[in-house]
Amino acid sequence: MAGAALVVAAAPGSLPAPDVPRYWPTGQDAAVTLLVGRALEEGRGGAVERCAGEAYRAGRCTGWREERVRATARGAGSVQRGPASRKAAQAGRTVVFPTDAGGPLEISLADPGRLTDVTVRDGHGRYVGGELAPKSRQWTNTEPLRAGETYTVRVGAQDASGTPVGVTMAFRTAPPRERDRLTVEFGPRPGTYGAGQIVTAALSHPVPAADRAARARLERSLEVTSEPAVEGAWHWVDDSTLHYRPRTYWPANAVVRVRSGLDGVQVGDHRYGGPSEPVQFTVGDRIEAVTDAAAHEMTVRRNGRVLRTIPVTTGKAGFRTRSGIKVVLSKEYQVRMRGDSVGIQRGTSEFYDMPVFYATRVTWSGEYVHAAPWSVESQGEENVSHGCTGMSTADAAWFFRTVREGDIVEVVNSEGERMAPFDNGFGDWNLDWRAWQAGSALSAAVAPASGSPASSPRSAARLRPLT
């Protein structure tokens, strides 16, 4: 069962010294009994499996009991259960009782007195939030526990006469079933990229849009940091894919780190996060190539300074080049381009089949910036291509050497359809910031961002070269 295990008292000396409270007086007989969580009575009939998930949370399980733990003035408690449990505690062993990880961790008093202090900390030093009920007789966690995690619980209390008592306890949560683990594969690979590079997160299991709480919990567990720091947000592309981008392009020479804090976190019913590999990449100089299709020229800038203005030709009527912002996806020295890959029939005047050199890809469907020596006379004068941006071989070779994956390639005044945000490469920058934020489960907006597709970008990798 994917779940947790309840706390039992640890014998004196079984936990690190810093976790043992030092303010309790010694040599006194004062003590109170704590009721800790609900531990499942193991027995016949598969009670653990019967009481998994919703049945536990809805309180429909039978065979559950509160574990009694004695807190003393010496801070050395004991488990008040059968002889086997007491013997294990006295030997310094932690006894684990299975229960549902989605259930609460509750610590309350069975005797007169009051709770004064409860702290819960995991093996990584992170504290679990909680609150005391009125009259300070019950504490309940307000933050979810992680599966497969070790916790230390320190309880301070007073008995009916006001004498301080307490206990330090061990708490270990059981790992989820492997098939229930949700992991994340981040992109891009480590390396150096352009200022338009998008961070991707591919989930091993889908999280449906209807479960907004699970999506929000997942987003909070995915961490993107950069030096220098920038404002950014995640956007749900589909149930299994998220993209992250800053509000504006990454600063030149930034260092970006991406990691998951999902391990052990409950994400939806019966699903828990698993370990995922972090990613770190750097951003190079900010290269922006803007093609004005009406002026038939491309202007390339590095960090705001113009490097070169290049005569080009773009898509003619019926084959207009997509307008909007694209991102370099790859560079291919030679590509075979055929008209039938984009629906042009063989034998027609528009059909082509030729090798093309210095091809810089900007869409999965086959739009490139490439050498087009056959149209040099038209470059800078008119648009004659089937959708790609063509230039001389010398200019294409220079462009090929100058740009890298993630660099920005924008087309204006082409009269072509707008670049889609997600299903044909990285068109993410074509959503304004408000629309981008609306695609986050942490956003207050309820309407989806315009242009959000139903398909994943990974399923849209159709390699169809244009010319």
C-alpha cells in the first residue's frame, strides 16, 4: 500500500542528542499519555488494503486505534501497547505501524494537561507545519507528509500540575508502490542555449486539469532558479507536459537550475512523487534574428547590437512564412527537402526535391533558415519560397555558425498564420505574460490561455522540410 507509518517512541539515546529536549527536569515522576495518530491493527482480512486511500480519509475504516505514547519529565517515553511493542521500544528499535499517507498526523492528550510545543522535522531538516487546537490539547499537521521519508517528532507538554514533560519520537513513512511514483524528466539537456530557451517538464503520469489541487501541489514542487534571478512561471501544455519561461527572455550569461522536490509528495489520489534528475544549463549571448518579410531582410543582433543585415526571401502567396516568435530547435548541415512532405504533389510545377545546406530548424513541421543559392536574385526583392527563409550560401553559413539552440528567430509582416504556442516547436513567447500565467494551476485565472493545444509537443515532431 502506498502510505505512511505512524510514530512510536524511541528509547533513550536512539536519536541524535540535538533532538532530545534539554529543558525538562529530571528525577520526577510526572508523565502524561499522548494519543498519536491512528495506527492500524494488523490482522486477518487484509485491513491495510481495505483501508487504503479514500476509505481512510472518509473515516469508513474499522480496526484503527490511536497509539498511546507516554511522555515523562525525563523526556524518555515508551509505547503503551502490547509486550512486544514495549520490548522493542526498550531495545531502542523503532516500530512501524502502517497507515495512509494522506491521513492526518494528530497528537493529543489522553490525560489532563496541555501541549506546549510540537515540532516535526524530516530527515533533510525541513519542518512540517501544524497547529494547536483551542485549549492546547491537540496538534494536527497543516502540511502534507512525504512518502518514504524519516521524521523526528518532539512533543513538549505539561501535566495537570503544570510540570513540564515531553518525548522525542521516530516517525517513518512507507514508500509508495513503484507504479504509483510520479517522476519528471526535465529539458533541455545540460549545455549552453539561447535567451529564448524553454524549460520543459515531462511527467511520467498525467495529472488531469480537473484536479487543480494536485496540479498546484506539483507546480510548487518544481523549482527553477537563475543567476541573475528573473520572474517566471510554469504553464500546463497538456496533462503530462509543463513549460517554464521567464516573463521576458533570459538574461545573457545566466545560469539556470531546475530541480524537483516531488519525492514523497502526494500528488492526487494514491499517487506520490518519486526522485527526478535535476538539470543545469547556461545562457549565452542574446542573439535575436528578426525577419521583415515585407522588407525582404533579416536583422541579427547580439546583446542589442546589430551584427548583420541579410537580404532574404520568405514564403510566397499560398506558402506564407509563419509570423511570430520562434526558437532555434537544431542545426543540420544538410537536409533533403521534398515537396510531397508538405502536400505538394509530384509532377506539379511547385514540386521540389533537393539537398539544402546550412539549415537552421525553427519548427518541427519543417521551417528552416537555410542557404538558397537558386533564389539569390530574388533575395532582398521578393518572396518566392515555400515557407522557409532563404539567403545566400555565405550568409546562411554565417548564420549557422552564429546561432545556437534557444536563440530567437522572429518573423514580422509575412501575412502568414501565427506561430502556434506549443504544437510545432517553441512558440511559447507568442503568449503575452497574462495569458502565460493563466496556464498555471497557481494562477487565480480560471480561463485557459488562448491557443493552448490538446496535444503534446513531443507528439508533434513531424519532420517536414519546406524550402
